Amino acid sequence: MTIEDENPDLPLKLTKPEMAWSQAILHLDMDAFFVNVHLLEHPEDRGLPMAIGGQPGSRGVIASASYEARQFGVHSAMPSIRALQLCPDLKIVRHSWLPIHECSKQVMAILQQYGPVEQMSVDEAYVDLSGWPQPETLPEIIKRRVKDESGLPASVGLSTSKLVAKVASDFDKPEGCKIVYPGEEASFLAPLPVRVIWGIGPRTAEKLAEMGIKTCGQLAGHNLSKLAKEFGNQARSLQERAKGIDKRFIHTERGLPKSISQEWTFSQDVDDPEILKAQLRKQSASVSRSLQKRNLIAHTVKVKFRWADFTTFTRQKSVEVGIDEEEKIYALALAIWQEHWPQGRKTRLLGVGVSSLEEPTARQIDFGF
């Protein structure tokens, strides 16, 4: 039985689409996925403020929070001890990977019936609906099928680009369905903060705010030459994304990983430089093994810092010749750490990562820095 047999109300699929949609991309994001998977097996917890994550005694972190818990300010990536301070009645349970992965496979199988799928994580994916004559009729149908067949709620967004579709799926959670039609991308984004745009992190947003730019509309309409003085070659791309222009396509096959990293949260805040350096070396060795196992080299080494007050940032250094050796990764990581760690500053988390990965064409020569 085909999808059309199961859903006679769907439009017939065209082999050569002739439509107003130059591209139709759906983004599906499961709502409080880990929590709702837990509720399938534990319906008695439904309606409670609850979260999936580590226990506060082990310096655990919240991975997913129910919407009842979010009303108290609890959110993912928050320390569990802080979550309990905000919501003393919060129930925290550990995740169970087997049902999570099984539910994810079930959802992705549904999506694959509608078009090529690019899975971003266990609870998030893009679907290319460009082969349908009326793609705007599908988001509500897909969302309903996911809920009916898996028992799990989801939010969906549809637009002409991955960027706008992702923003749209987050527009009216939970169980939202937002369609941004061709030509409406810029006006949809205009009132939203610049942080909704992929690639704009806290530091870029801070620089933009210093220029009086806080919304996508302000970024889209700003003088390009002035933007270029601050952001160089990235200025045009920033402005295009603020207008909803995103030329990325759906990639159904995963290529090279974008990055490889290792992080460690200390059981107690650490200010001993020898302990911190030892952790850097351990993580560098792990990243090196991962690179060599995949036959990859890296051009950028990153170190992630998180102080005792939860201030978090990442710094990086790049080299022209790719590397995969533990000593070279550690040498760069150590240089970054020494440059950005104030003597005696208590550290909660330390991470080492590599990016700008590629397959080596020949054995790399030594580098200097």
C-alpha cells in the first residue's frame, strides 16, 4: 500500500514539479522528546513538572524538560541543582536510550514516505517536499501522522529554505504548524531577534547589538558597507540569511563530520593548573584517536571553557596543514588554554575539539605556531 492509498486526501506527487515553490523544505522538531518518550511508558507522570537529566548530586544537567517544568523557568542544559531551586517539586529521571532510539526510528520512517530526509538528531529532521504540487497541504498531515502513530507530539515548519523552516517549527510550540509561503520569508523573520539565524552566536549578536542591530529586519536593512567593516566577507551572508536566503539543500547521506570533541565537567570546580593541563592532554588524546580511526585530519583546534559562574565560551586556533597527532592537538589546545585561562580561575568544564576536517591526501608535515 502506498502513502496515497493510506491518505486519499493527499495531492498526487509530480515527477516534474511545476509549482510556485522553488523549494519546499519541512523541518520537524519533536516536542520535549525525551520527556514524552518517558511518558509513553510512565503515563502516571503526565502533567507533572518533570525533566530528563542527571541528578544534582552528580552535577547533572537537564537534557529535556516538560512544558509544565518550563513554566518555572526550567530548560535544557540547565544544571539540575538550579532546576530544583526553580521548581522544588520537579521530578528528574534518567534517560533510557533504547526507547528513545526506537521512537526516533519510527518517526524518521514516517518522514521518509514524504521525501528525502536529512536527520539532524534523534528528534529533529528536514524533509524535502519539493516533489509535491501543493506542499503546504502536508505539514499538518505529517504532524498528525507522527502523533497518531508514535504517540509523540511534534512541531513543524515549512518554507523555501532550511533556515526559515527551522525558525518556523519553533514559532508556535508545542504542536505548532507554521507555513511561511514563498515571498514571505523576510517579513516573517523581520521582527525576530538575530539569534534565530543559524551561525549567529552570542558574540556575533553582541557585536550587532553594539551597532544597534537586534532584529533580523534591522540586519537585513543595514548598510552593507558598514557591516563589512565589522564582519568582513561574512557581512553579505549575514544579511542574506536575515532575509531568509539560504541555499543549503537536503543531504540524505551524511558526509564527513563537522567536528569531533570531548568535554568534561569536573565533580568540583578546579583551579589547579596541573589538573587542568592533564585533562587537556587526556581529551586531546581521545580526539586524536577519533580522527585516526576515521582517517581524518583537522585544521582547527578548539577549547571550550566554563567557569564556576557558568560563563561559557570557546576559543580556537587554525593551522594550514591538517593534523591528527595527539601531541600537536595538545600543543594547540594548551596554547589556547594558557592564553585564556586567568591564573587561579575556577573551572567547571573543559573541552577540546577539532573542526575543518578532511581526508588526508598525503602524510602531513610538521607545522609551527
